[in-house]
Amino acid sequence: NGAYVLASETCALDVVGAELVRNIRPGEIVVVNDHGYKIVQYTNNTQLAICSMEYIYFARPDSDIYGVNVHSARKRMGARLAAESPVEADMVIGVPNSSLSAASGYAEAAGLPNEMGLIKNQYVARTFIQPTQELREQGVRMKLSAVHSVVKGKRVIVIDDSIVRGTTSKRIVQLLKEAGAAEVHMRISSPPLKYPC
């Protein structure tokens, strides 16, 4: 309809039926007014620096970041993890939601079933950004539930995308053991973050 849409993720364009024209490059400003839009290069002293946490955690899996689909990138991380850190187990489960793609990649590469062993309460916000440890732990308790009938008596590989403080990881292991998992093997699909974005 002639409108212009600027978004940080391509999935937002899909939702409103907009077409991706191109990515905004480092050093550019897009000016939109009643006459259309123009792109201004305000500096050439730039380099492309994408925050790895976009691929690992923040971005939706149906988004593309500079031509790389987030789901595909996460799936490749899981497959690489399976090659680097194999373990004998009965199944792979991903921590919902951002680890599901990596779990799929791990399971495919390892030749194991990818099961839904954890359910996420969709009404609980991201817990790692809570201001206190007590609030983070409370949020994690409310955020995830184990599917007892899936994990009971099973050797489970749990794929999570990252460890920020470890609060969620500890709770997941506890949840799965309480649900009767015979073994719980945590695997993290992202490498250690060494530098801030």
C-alpha cells in the first residue's frame, strides 16, 4: 500500500505482508518522510558486527539476519554440538523455545528421537533479566514443567542455548530428575561468550 516498514527482524515484515528490500548497513541512516525514503551514509568508518546472541537466543527462528535463517543457524549449532559432545542416551529434548532448533539438529545428527520433555509457560517473561536472584529462581520455577511420561526412566540429553547465570540449568536438571529421568546430560549449543555486543 505504499507504506514503509523498518524492523530489526525479518519475521516482523512477514507478519504485516511487507517485502524485504535490503538490510540497513553499518554507517547508514534511513530517513522516511512524506516524499518517500532515502538512505544516508553518515560514516564509512564501520564494520559489520552482529551480536551472536541474536542467532543464539533473541531472534525468532523464522527471521533471517543478513541472509542467514536463525532456525537453520541454530540447527547447525546443535548438529555441531552432537559431533563435539556425544553421549549415549534415549532422547534429546530442547529447552523451549529458543533451544528447540538446536535440539532438532543434535537429534538428527545423533540419530536420536527429539522429544518434547519440557513445556514452557508462555506467560512468564525471560528470567535472566530479573533484578534479583530470588526473582530469577521464582520465574524459572513457574516457567518450565517436565513431561513425566516422556522422560521417566529415560537417559535424556537436554539442549539449552546458553548459560547466563546457571539458574535455569540447575532447575531443569532438578525438574527432570524429579520427573523420573534416569540420566540428565546438559549440552549448551552456543560457545562461551567472551566479548560484549
